[in-house]
Amino acid sequence: MLTRTRTNCLNCNGELPSQTEEQFLCHQCCPESNQPQDPTSPLACSKSSSRLTPSSKESLLKRMSASKGASTGKVTTKDTGLHKLVFKVLLDGTEVTYYVDGQKIIDGYIKDQRIYCNHCNKVVSPSAFEAHAGEGSRRKPYDNIYTSNGVSLHELSMRISKDMQLSERETDDLCRECGLGGDIFPCKMCPRSFHPACVGLPGVPSEEWFCDNCTILVQKEKALAANKNAKAAGRQAGVDSIEQILKRAIRIVPICDDLGGCALCKKKDFNNSVFDERTVILCDQCEKEYHVGCLRSEWQVDLKELPEGEWFCCDSCSEIRSSLDKMISEGAQPLSESDLDIIRKKHESKGLIMDTDTEIRWQLVAGRSATADGNSLLSSAVPVIHQSFDPIIEAHTGRDLIPEMVHGRRPKEGMPGQDYSGMYCAVLTVGSNVVSAALLRVMGGDVAELPLVATSMDLQGLGYFQVLFSCIERLLVSLKVKHFMLPAAHEAEAIWMKKFGFSKIPQDQMEAYLNG
């Protein structure tokens, strides 16, 4: 016999009244709630039944499952999933404040998908942030936490959800009303799905349709957009405040004074809602940020508008891009005799004979300008890297970022995400097969980095990556890049330092590289 220790209903998980601590089902969920109870039955909800045997518990759970319908499938839980969308858009450092009746109570900023509270100097959840404001009993943190331009986190989450394509969202494959599958359609905002007949519709609606729950949320959103808290937080009539957020035209708290910001003035303020002195432009090669006004005053670069094509901050960056583009357009390059000799000797040391009839080449590819053949090489490089690295999962979306990096993709228009358009992929091919791949990023003439490298598992130790690395090194020398950096796992440090000539970067030097 198992002594019960829980105080919640086994069916709905609702809290049971303290005076009925020996019950296992609440009154609403009890299968025989309307029938006389057998005091010896393990399903009885009376105080005379204080224990539940394993067999009777299993039987109870089966009965409760059967009472909900025999359909099987997936039904997602909405709970806070909608609100968590805000952390896909708000950058670390975005200033947020808790308001009550138009009064500022406590402030902080977004950090690590939560909120850094200036009251306790800790990173906390939105609910804890609300509690620190002394309003924990409200249980409405997203309704009362506002950005610096007067948008509540709730309103922002609603807008993001409506803008997201249904294909990018997880939706139920069972009807929320009857629990069955079949010809169902989803709510425009949340994951819930329904049969048309179950919600009183003659067929699948052709226009935007919200379930009853989301209809209430939409109405609530409109009210929150015009209340006194929004106005106190900085909401302005006639301004699309959410569009400001998507364009990063709101205040960002300087998390670290030494890093980031304009490469000339080091300040982090910007205004991308209109073109003016504080509009920020990024160099398409080194990726440093510059205020338009700073370029005008410091370098006499007078921009009248943001350029439609590529923009480079200096001649060095422009020359590097031209050289890289030329290397890409030239396609696959044959290896030198000394490189081939390295591979040949590695084969001999392992008792293998190198196939001299199959051509070995190396090639630089960039996803932003790849041809059909180039895209094929990039697609072949992804599984090679996956053989050595687990997927790098983006916390917000669950996407694997390795294919994004290899193909050098930008985020979709209007959607948050990392911009990998500056990535290059160097590949070594034996015949038509990619045997070794390396991701490369050239941050102007100062620094180049090598984030990921990999060789096919069955061909490791045969000199292929050693040769590919030599090709990359010669390329960087020709571009006059000063420093070559990579992140190394602790167990791989010895290989990079002894075999490839790298050395550890002192912390102060690392900070100097990161500055700007």
C-alpha cells in the first residue's frame, strides 16, 4: 500500500481543500460524485479511503483518460508560451519598467531572456520582477511591464504572435472542443485548433479568425495600448511603437561600458526610425557600427541616406571584400605539390595508399552569393560538421544554427535572429565529395575568426584539414589580416597550440579586440 502525500486532484491537478486531505479527486472530477460511494472502493472520495494501491491508481488514471475521449495526438499548452515570444525580439539591455496607475514602480532591463532587476541587482523572471515591485498578488507581470516607448510585454507578444507564420508555430493536431482529429484549423494567434462545426462555423474561415480566448486578448491589447501606464512609459500618439522596437529605435541600457557601440564615439544610442545624426550603419565587412553623424564629423563621410547596396567603412574593408569575391568566383583551386605531399605522407604512415587519380581541391564559398554548385557544396558541408559537433540550438526557436552559419543566412525580414551573411565556408573536396570544412569570418584587416572546423570521421588523421588550414592561412596573409582567432575547447587547446601555432589570448588583449 502507498501512503498518499500529494494534496492535488489526480485528474485536474487542482488543489484539494485542506479539510479533505485524504481525497484523491476533487468533487467535480470524482467519477462517482453523483452516486453513493462504497467506503471500501479505492476510487471513493470519502475520508474512509485514505490509501491508493498501485493497481487501483493505474485503474483510476485509465478511467480518467478514457473519460476524456479515446483519441490520441498532441495538444500543446498555451500558458506562457505566447508571452515568451517577447524575448525573441527584445535585445539584451532593452530598458523595461513596472508601472501601476501611471506611476513608475521599479525598473530593469532584458538579460538572458529574463529581466535584470535594478532593485535587487539580479536576473529574475517577470513574475519575480512584479513581486519586487510589491505587486505579486496581481499575477499580471506582462501587462504591467513596459518598454521605454510605452509598449507592454503583453501587447508586444500579441503583435509578434499575429505576425508569425503558422508554419513556424507549433499547432494542435486535435480539436480543443471535442478532442478529435480530422479537418481542423488553427487560431490565428495561439496554437489551439478546432473543427469548424465545433465553433459554429459552416467551414474553414477564409479570413483572420481568433478563438474566444484570443478574441478577449485582442480586445485587452487595444485597451493596454491606450491606458495611462502606456502613456507614462512613453507611448506617443501617431507613432508605431512596436515598429520602433523591431527597428531597435528604443533605449538600450549599456550593460558593459567597454564593449559595443559606435566605433568612433563608443556611445550605444541610436535612432533608426528616421535618418538623422544618430542613425547607425554597419560596415558590411568588419561589421563595426558607426553613427552617421560621427562619420560626418570625424571622417567627413556625408551620407544623405542609408545606401541600398553594400557599404564599407574604409578602403581596407572594400579591398578585402573584392579579394574574397574574386576568390569565390574563381571556384575550386588545385593544391600545391607540398600540400599533396602532406596528405600522401599521412596515408603512408597509416599503411594506406593515396588515390592519385582523384583530384583534391579546395574552394571558398559564401552563401550570400553562392551558385547552384556552391549551394551543393554548402549542403554537403553541413553533415560533415554535424559529425563532430552537436546541433547548436537557438533557445527562442529551437532551430539548429549550424546550417544557418554554413549557408551564411540572414534573419527573415522583420524577424529577430543572428545575421550570418558575413560567414564564408572553406571546403576541401576529394573528387566531388566534401571531406573537410571550415567556417571563416574576416572582420576587416584586424581580425579573422575560425568558429567551426570538421573533417569526415572516416578520413580524420589523413592530413586533409591540415592542408585546408594552410590554404586558409595563405589567404589571410594575402589579405594582410593581422590576427587569426578561434574558440578552442579545453581538450583541444594542445592541438591548436602545438600543431597549428596558436597561443592563448590574454584577457586584456581579448577585451581590446572585442572593443567596438
